[in-house]
Amino acid sequence: MRELIRRLSETHSLTLEEYERLITGRDEESAKILRALSVRVRRDFYGNDIYIRGLIEVSNICRNDCYYCGIRRGNSRCERYRLSHDEILACADEGYRLGFRTFVLQGGEDLYFNDERLGGIIRGIKSKYPDCAVTLSLGERSRESYKFLRSCGADRYLLRHETADSGHYAKLHPAEMSYDNRMKCLRDLRELGYQVGCGFMVGSPFQTSRNLAEDLKFIEEFRPEMCGIGPFIPHKDTPFGNYHAGIVELTCYLLSVIRLIHPAVLLPSTTALGTIDPLGREKGIMSGANVLMPNLSPVSVRKKYELYDNKICTGEESAQCRECLSRRMRKIGYEIVTCRGDFKR
Ligand code: SAH
């Protein structure tokens, strides 16, 4: 293990088999070494700074039916909503006041948000706040659409690949969705000049260590600017409602590994991690993550954007979340900073 870790940290690359061994052979000692190395390289790039992204959950209406997701089309118990142009801009106003310089528009694949409407929202935010980055996380769209939204000012796009194994992908999604299209979208986004984020859930149903090794290999090769990983957490009204949640320890271990594969990557310590462990986000940061994505959505809709059960921070105002996170980060020696927080080349 020591030899594998040494080689990973020096060459930023291992074979698929080696990644798999790194996962199956992990123990407290290897986790500790990986943590120390990853915290050190993260410091070289980003110091003690933690970047924040204001997450605006624009709609929970979705045409897709992903088996793991609480806002899937088939969940008839989900109470649907979508925010208006003005409501989204009001979230950005509040966020700007609180020191956010990146806004992430995330939502289900809601056809109401066609190019014209979305373009208007992006332009609205960028003209009012030219010093801010706009990130989209709105699922699969056509290359033309991605191109148009980029021309309206969108800077970044988050589209988790979910799993880099097409067989596993087919077990998490209905037949009408395809691994190939997901990957095509990621390539299109990259070619159009977005900063791109991929990512996956840890402990999703049917996931093997081999699958995780494939995810790591994919990240090594694709070299995304951002990478979102968090534990799978069941949602009671989905086909995976009775499966086990992913584990904190493995999620943090993988955060460290990803930091070593790709030292400059922007790596969030996710809300899902904070949901399965009250100190999950702190643990993520101490394992090599450097980004937090607190919620800026109106409190009235937060509970409805429930991708998984018991999601945290659905009752607090944005200002409270911002305060709480600053305090938590300071306590472990990090500082939330007010800046766009771009990827460092
Ligand atoms: N519709 C957009 C946004 C999806 S929500 C898209 O397709 O990209 C953002 C991420 O939440 C998903 O990519 C998925 O990885 C994660 N997610 C969904 N359901 C989850 C669950 N039950 N547990 C943990 N993460 C989940």
C-alpha cells in the first residue's frame, strides 16, 4: 500500500488494478497517509482557503427517472415547484450580499427552462454581477443548447458521470438514459470551453470496488476542473429506498485519492456527506476537499428539493448557513473566502 500511495502521489496515475487494490486494501494507516499527502498538495494550490458556491435549486421538475433520485419523474409523492426568473435573481442578490461569487443553478431536467428562459436568467445574473461565475447543473442538453448558454455567460457546468462503468450505469438508470450520452455531454461541455465537473456517488446500489477504480481512472484521464463525490443516501419513495447508504470513511478516502490524482481539482465536501455524519463536511475538508456548496434556495422550497432522505440545512436561512459554515471551517483551521474560486492551472 505504501508503495502504491507513493507512486500515486508522484505520478498522479495508477493502473485500474492498482486503484482497485488501493480501495480493497485500505486501512487506517493508508487512509492517514493519503490524508496527510492530500492536505499538503491542496495547501500548495489553495492555502487554507475554502471556496463557497451558492446553490440555487431552480426546479424539482424532472423528465428523467433515475432510480436513486428523490425528484425522479416517477415519484408521485414529490411536491413539485419551479422558481421564477425574479426569484432566482433574488437568491443571487442575497448570495452576493453574503459573499458568494459563484452561483450554481441546479435542478431537474425541467423543459420549462428552455434556452431562451435560461439564457435570460444567466444574462441577468452576469450583467448585475459581472464579478461572479455562473455554474449550471441542469443535466443533459444538446450541444447547441450548451453552446448557446455558454454564449449567454455560463462559465462552468456540473454533470456527474454517476459511474464510469456502462453496465453499472444501466443498473442505476432506466433504459431511455444512456451512459454514452452522458459521456458525450461531458465532452461537448469541455469542447465548448466550460470548466467541467464530473462525479459519482459512493456506495450506490450494485457498485463494486472495480467500478470505483473505473471512476478514478476516468477522473485521471478526463481531468475535470471539478469533481463532486458524495455518499449515496436512499430516498424512501424511490426504487432504491431500501438500499444502504454509502459510508463516510470510504467517501473521505476517495476524496484524498482524487486530490492526489489531480492536485488542483476543485473538490466539494458535499451536503450528502454532511447529512450522513454531523461532522461529514469537516471530515471531507480534512481529507483534501476545498469547496462547500451551501444552499441559497428560498426556505419555502428547500424541503421539496429532496434528492435523498433527511437532507440537512432545509430549515435555515442562507445567512444562517453561511455563518454556521464559517464557524465550522475556522474551528478546523480553514477560512471561507469571498472570490470566484476558479480552477488553478
Ligand atoms: N439533474 C441534474 C442535477 C442532479 S442532482 C443532473 O442530472 O446533473 C445532483 C446530483 O445529486 C446527481 O448527479 C447525483 O449524483 C446526486 N444524487 C441524486 N440522488 C442522490 C441520492 N439518493 N443520494 C446521494 N446523491 C444523490
